[in-house]
Amino acid sequence: MDSYEIIDYIANAEKSTPVKLYIKGNLSAIDFSDMDYFGDENSGVLFGEYDDIKKLLEANQDNIAKYKIENDRRNSAIPLADLTKFNARIEPGSFIREGAEIGDNCVVMMGAVVNIGAVVGKNTMLDMNTVIGGRAQIGDNCHIGAGSIVAGVIEPPSADPVVIHDNVMVGANAVILEGVEIGQDSVIAAGSIVTKDVPAGVVVAGAPAKKIKDVDEGTLDKTQIMDQLRNL
């Protein structure tokens, strides 16, 4: 998806405030026929839009003894993705929005966030608390270290996304700014702030990140991607 498609999608999407209602009372007197209600005549759980739930509560005050509302968003335009469609290992506590793509045999660890329009290639690991911004493109067999940020770009729509090619190792807490391209087989050292394109097969470090050497046998040994971690 390009920026204009994403902007159009968000602008025109029906905004949603889904809630969960726990309710007790004389519920046989309440009409739940058009709602997702699970329970009996005394207590149950109701799922629906906040405005509809609010109207039901106001109209049935005399029949409701107690209730509690839970919600985790307000006027949300982009739902979370259906994780069952991905052939990947996705751990609890990660957030992948609809419109993101996760390749086969990827690993998405706890706390990782993948925004709309992002593409993550096959066998890539997103470690804990990584942030993959909108439209970021990550290749196959990469490792994005814990706490790293791959900047997104939806606005301004003219800006280019981050592009990370295959077999790239990004160390923990690195930051890759919008529009940067990382060449194949390169290594981004932990804590680096990458502001400019990185050629293939090099190691960069620092803030701003600079080339410190070419990838060699010693580097490959320290940055080895383990296929066993990607088995489903």
C-alpha cells in the first residue's frame, strides 16, 4: 500500500469503539436479539459498539443491577489483523495492524508493533518491543533487535519508506530513520541511529551510524541467524 491508499483507507473507514459489557439484573426483560449477548436471564457478557451499548443501558436502567464496561480503543480506524492468516510464530502481546504483511516462518516477539502497510519478509524475527512503522519494507532472513525502531512514513505521503534488504542484522535499540535503505547482508550495531543509506555487506555503528568495517567471518559468527527458532 502506498501512502495515499493508506490515507484514503483511514479517512473513509468506519470508526469503531468496540466494548465488552458485563451485566447483571433482570435481563429477561431486555431485548438482546440484535446484539452479541452471551449469558442467561441473570448475568452475561455483551459485545458491541459503545453508542449502542450506552443506549441499551440508558433504556433499561430499572432492569440492570450492576454493569462494567471494558474497552481498549476509541474511534479506531484500523483494526488489528487476524493473526490466523499468517504462517508465522506470533507471541502474545504483539500488535499487528490490518494491512501489514508477515512472511512465512517469521517470529514476532512480545511487545512488537507492526503498522499498516509494513511488509516483513520470510524467516525474519522481530524481537521484543520492536516498532515497525507504516510502509516499512523488511526482507527475508533478517533479525530486528529488541527495542529497535524502523521508522514509518504515511505522512507526508511523498516521503520514502525504510527498505531493509535480505539477511540484515539490526542490533537492539537501533533506530533507522525514514527513507533509509539498508543493503543486503549488512549489520547495524546496537544503539545505532541510521540516518543515511547503508551499502550491502558492511557493519555500521554510532549516532549517526557510520561504516566501521566490511562484514567478515568474525561478524558472521556473531550475527548468525538460527533457523531452528523459526520452525513452526
